[in-house]
Amino acid sequence: GETRTNGFAIAGIQLEKTPGSSLVYATGKVRNLGGNRRFGVKLELALFDTNDIPAGVAKDYQPLMEPGSEWNFKALILESKAATARFSAIREDQ
């Protein structure tokens, strides 16, 4: 599904292991739905373990999003228990 908030659309959130390493990232897409540039976009994802118990947060940052552009985010996950990620918040530096 897709989440729409603050003039952004967030979709396709999943966890991806990096082949040959122990690194795990939460990946997905953010679209700027508005007609304005967005500056300092901060994405926050809530992480959950296999029992759906909160297991921390993952964050990513994009300094500039042009109108209508897509950002393929890649947020490093430091919590080894994390099994799923869900959209939590997206903000813009004013």
C-alpha cells in the first residue's frame, strides 16, 4: 500500500539484506506529490520484530526533492531483531 501525508507518497517499504554482509536496510520509495521543491526531507520508519513488538527506528535523509520526483530511500537498520518496517513520519526542514 501507499501512505500519503504532508504532500508525500511513501510506498514499497521492505527489508533488504546486503549480499555477503550482515547489513540490513529498509528500502522503498518516496514521491514528492506537490509542485514545490522540498528541502531536508527526513523519513522515519518504525521497526518491529517477528512478534510485532517495537524494535527501534530507522531514518534516512534527502537534502532536496524536486517537484514530482521520486527518492529511493535506503535506511540502515542497526537493530538485529527488526523483521519489518512501517512508515512512521516524514518531515521537511523549514
